Amino acid sequence: MRSFSVAGLLALLALCMTPAVSGAREHLQVFVTQPYLELHTGAGRGYPVFNVVPRDESVQVLFRRTEWFKVRTERGVEGWASQRDMLKTVLADGSPFTFDLGDRSGFTSHRYEIGMFAGAWGGATLISGYSSYSFNSQLALEGALGQYLGKFSNGVTADIGLTHVLVPEWRLSPFLMIGTGLVHIEPKATLVQPSVRTEQTAYVGAGVRFYLTRRFFLRAEFKSHYIFTNRNQNEEADEWKMGFAFFF
Amino acid sequence: MENGIRVLLLTVALAALSGCASVRNWYHHREEVKDAQAQAREDARQAEQSPDDDTAPRVVEPQVERRKIKVPKIRSTNVELGLDYGALSIEDFGTNPSYGATLAYHVTEDFFFQGEYGRSKGGRTSFETLGGNIQLLTPAERRFTYYDLSLGYNFLPGEAFLGRGHALTSAFYVLGGIGSTDFAGDNKFTVNFGAGYRVLPSDWLAIHITVQDRVFQSDLLGVTKLTNNIEMRVGTTVFF
């Protein structure tokens, strides 16, 4: 079983390497309009400038990593150009080269979010992660996975639902959530009824997000879960959590 | 009280989720629709009149196919996935080989999010070794499985030189985060912190050396204490 999972991971790795290795693809060509475009030796602000591309010459954009673009000049020199410098280049038809920047406007309106949280689920310590897909600047489909570790039971939670950001333009903006999910409860052996069970849940909640810098924001939220059990009474659990997230 | 909050939240959520986005500017929207309809009527009238135009009919109908210009997309390579192998020192249970996988997303040139998953196995405590036939844990309970969600910060970025001709970009980084450890039949909330060195032989390949400490509370040996479980590992990752 172990060797199987290791082999699986290796296969996955090999799959992921294929696009990185295959080089035959068409690249975007942009033209320098400033006096020159600086090329750095690495994707970071401290790496030295080793080459410049003069005005009206073009570069091919090979790929992007964080705020840096790997480019190839007409003479075949490859180097890294910063996002700030690339904003001043133009496409072949003269229109400016635009791309998503990861700034305040990106915070207002973006496609994906990923984040991680620490908090409490029904009184137990919670570790959780989420990702979301935004339909527009206000409405997003969101999935969250969490593990809670308590004195009397451990468990795993999975939620899927909709999130509605009330005023996306605000730096500190509230949002509302509604959705459904599953909770897998593993009571510790010391309890009277130590039955492992998986139950369906429904939740409603609210939270706030606060833009920090670049692509980062803080997020804090409260969810009120209703757990549908097959016993006489349904259960309730409150979830509080706070964490970091980024958008892209 | 609890139910009160729930009902209130539910009502507000239902009211808001129905799509404030589409409800916004509804008044202006209606005016826009009116304008568009008026424009359409005008266009239709003009189209009816057009046969009476005295412009000469075209002799040759130009059949120019517009060239569709496809702007190539720029590939983002912010995700880093890899495997690692190393040694994990489990407090009181000796040092044992460990292996795992990491998945990272580089958000900016400085910060990255990282998820780690790894496995190892606890050895025998000195108590068990000295006590002869005593077994504190079953073989299944000795399995040490962890996962973490961490935030990393690249500091001291630089270049490593291989002779005169090659420079490889590199960086030291620090990591910190939370996660869970499954050991001795229980899941423990785990805080981790560590540091590492990453060197990139090519744009898509990286080699890592990481030292990470996983701290969790354990009462396995009678007293509740914080245990430090330090792991050193070497890994290779690919960017895509």
C-alpha cells in the first residue's frame, strides 16, 4: 500500500513535469516603449540587471512567476523583467500589455481564493483551509475542509456553499455565507457511546475580510452549523475561525 | 438566543444571496432597456428604407476573411510540487526515516503558502528498551503521520555559483504554520516552524533542504508536556 502511494505520487510528479519540459509553444511578443527594459538575473528585486532591451525592440514573454516575467529578447538573451516595467510595454497592435496585478482592484474583483484558518469548531481546536471561485465580485462558490481536535472527539468537516460579499470595494468588507456539508465525528474511547459517525450539516454564517497588501487578505468568520442526526434530536455546533488568504 | 442569531443570519443571508448584483442599478437598467428598444426600432426603419437608396449596387462583393488574432496566454508557474525524504526525531521515540510531499503556491516573490504531508515511524523508547518485553504502543500506533498548512517567507535571496559559467538562483526561507499529527492513537494539534534553503538548477526545478520542528502536547509518558519533533529533509520540487 505504501509503495503504491509512493509510485502514485511519482507518477503525478512526472505528469506535472511534462508541461514544464515541453517547450514548443507560441509566446506573446511585446514591444518596449520606455528608453529601455531592464532584465534581471533572477525573479526578485535584488537580482542584478545584466541586460537591457532598447526602445522599439521586442521581447517574447515565456512565462510568469509571481511579479516577474521571464522574457527572451530578439537576440536570444533570457532574463527576468519586473511586473512594473512590463506594464509599460505594448502589444504588436500598439495596445498596452495588461495582466492581473494583484492589487486593491484585484481584491475587489478576482476569480480564485485560497486560505487557511485556525479556530474553534464546537469548542474544539480547528485547522481549516478553503478555496473559492467567484462568479462576480460579490457571489462566490466556496469549499472548506477542516479538522477539529477536541477533548472528547476528533473529526473532519467538509463544507460547500455560497458566499456573498456585501460591498466588495471596501477594504474591510463583510460577507454572508450559506451552505451544506458533512461532518465525520470520531468520539474518543473514554466516552459512553463511542460510535464513529458521518452526518450531514447545514450552515449559515457571516464574516469579514480585510485587504492587507499585494494578494493577501485576512479573513475571520463565524458559521452556525446544524447537524442532522438520526437520533431524536439534531445537534448544533458553532464555528469560529480566523486566518490568511490570497486571491489570484 | 442561539436560535435567534441563526434565524437572523439566515434571513439576512437569504435576502442578500438572491443576487444584489443583479438587483443593483435596476432603475437605470430599465432605462437602458428602453433606449436599446428605441434604437432597435430606428434601425429596423432604416433597414426598410435602404432599398430606395440611390447608391450603385456593388459589382464585386469583397469576401475578405478576417484574420483572427489569437493572443498567446502567458503561463503562470507559481505552483511548486515535490517529494522529500529525511529523518524525523520523535521525542522519546528515536530518530527514524521520514518521507513526504509538499505543495506550495508562491503568492509574491517574498511569500508562499505551503501544505506538507509526511510519514515516519516511532522507534522504541528507552523505557521499553530497558524494560525488556514492555510495549508502549502497537505497531499501528507507532506510525507518525502529519500534515501542515504553513506560510513561508523567502529571505536572503541570492545566487549560488557553479564555477565561472553557471549561476543558480537560491533563497533561504522561514516557515511557520499549523497542522495535525496522528501518533500513538490520537490526533494532536501541531504548530510547526522551520527554515530551509532552496536552489533552482533550472527555472522549473528546485532542490530543498529543510529543517522543521513540529510541536504538540503529549501525555503519553504520564505527564503532559510539549514535545518537539525535529525533522530534517531533502526534497526536490517542480514549478508549474
